[in-house]
Amino acid sequence: MDNYLNLIKLSVGTESVDNLAEWQAMRRAQTPDGLPRHVTRMWPKRESEILAGGSIYWVIKGLIQCRQRVLRMDEVTGQDGTRHCALVLDPELHRTHSTQKRPFQGWRYLNPADTPPDLPKGRAQDDALPEDLNRALAEIGVI
């Protein structure tokens, strides 16, 4: 049994995994340690379970398409003075089997048993399927 917990989050405005990587590369240059971050208003109560090996799974255009390991959580203060959580992420994006996901707000916990598997390393750089075909295959459970 896995002793860690994952997060899932919509990557709003992202068109593809490559687009997410490009955006994070730009943002990464602005952080002192060079690691990508995702700042969220709510601090996960199950922090220790996430840091025990969990990842954040990114939903892009209605499909879970990739994940990143969560390395640590840093406290940051918002412009309004409130405490926020910066999820500090491994820069490597692991492509996953596409899995359909309905829209939701914020982040959610995602149990390891409910996570899509990573694509084999050799397939990670395959050309992406057209969005409508990818979605249709995910709907019928082929991918």
C-alpha cells in the first residue's frame, strides 16, 4: 500500500504539456532556487503524506496529462497579508496516460490508486494526438 497522497489541479489557460513546461521555465527563472512553484491559497492539511512521495497531477483541456513531484511546501505571504502555500515542484514533467476529468475549483487530493499511470519513457515524446481524438479515446476508456 502506498503511503503518500497526490494532488490534482486544473492548469487553466494551458494548451498542452509543452506549454505548461514553457510557462514554468519562465516562472522558474524568477525564483531563487530555480524550481517551479504553484502558489495556492489553501495549505494542504495532509502535507506530510504529500511530501512522502506525492505528485501534483495537471488537468489540461479536460484531461489529466502529466504530473510533477511535490518537493516541499514554502510559506508565502500574499499582497493582502494572508498566508499562502507555494508548492515547490520538481521541474521534470512526467507525461501520463490521458484520463478525462471534469472541471473543479482549486486543488483536490488524489489517492495513488486513482492516478493514471505514467507513459513509458519511450512514448513520453510521441506526438500528441489531436485533442478531439484524445478526448474521444479517453471517454471510451481506450487511453
